[in-house]
Amino acid sequence: MEVIQVQEWLSRTNEDLQEQKDYLTSLDRAIGDGDHGINMARGFKEVTKSLEGKDFTEVSDVLKAAATTVMSKVGGASGPLYGTALLKMSMACKGKQVDYKTLIEMVEAGLEGIKQRGKAETGEKTMVDVWTPVLSGMKEVDHFDGERIKHVAEEAKDNTESMQATKGRAAYLKERSKGHLDPGAVSSYFLFKNLALVMEEA
């Protein structure tokens, strides 16, 4: 993975977030604050802007710059969670050529950051429920398999629909939180789908 691919990955994720802003907001309106789509679209638009025309020497620098922007520009719970994930990913690859093994370490570090920051575990209807299976799927093979990542991420996102939320505002709904996709899981799916697409084209 090279600097240009990370920039492309974040840019494409931004495109999805702009297109799906209203959809994400409607998901969040059902079980949360109703601002996930607006916050993510605004924040990642700023990420794309902040990376344009910049010369980064390594992947770690791009992710660190993106993390800083996300933390300052994405509101609600999403900013600290996505910002922490990107920052931990940046730290995991600092000074390294990003091969497949390093990419796994990055996703693992990102997931740990999310779990620590959000005090969340698997099965609580959060973005953790996409990051965890994606990481497991990556560890099961010894090379980058974009189709596999897309499939695992999509399936994991869909699985949150039947879960009962025990974290965040959605937890107040108890049983009524079932039957809705988790907005953070859906935006995480966009992140991994675009990672897969960019890496497949490399």
C-alpha cells in the first residue's frame, strides 16, 4: 500500500459518504441521534480537502493527517472513534513499507482503538461488529483478497440488523433497536469496501 492509494481510499470513502449521507442519517434517526450521515459526510469532505495536493512521504503521515481532521471535524461519537482508529493505524505502520502483514496490524490497531475509546465489544451493535470480522477474515489468508473483505464487511454490516444494541443511545431502545442496521457499521462497511477496491486496482 502506497501513499497515493491511501489518499484514493479516503477520497472514495468520502464519495460514498456524500452519496449515502441521507441514508446514514435515516438509519441513525431510527436508533440514534440522527446525525451520523451529516457528521461523517462533513468530516470526510474536510479530510479529502486537507489531503489534496499534499506531498506525504509515507502512509503513516496520510493517516495521521486524516485522523486529526476527523477528530476536529466529525461531530458526535463518530469523530473520536474514527479519528482514534485512523491514528492507531498510522502508529502501526510508522516507518514501514505497508505490506499485507502490516495492513493486518493496522486494522487490528484501529479496532483496538475503537474498542478502548467506545468501551465496546463484539455483539453490541456497533462499528466493532464490522471491524472484528474483517480483521478475522484478513488473518485467515496470507494475501490481500478484496472480494473476501467486501463480502465479510457487507455480511457483518447486515448482521447488525438483528442485534439488540447495548451501547450508545440505541441501547435505550432495548428490543426496539432490533430490525435496524447500525449506522456506524454501515459507514465502516463503506470504509472497507473502498479499501478493497483501491487495493484490487493496485
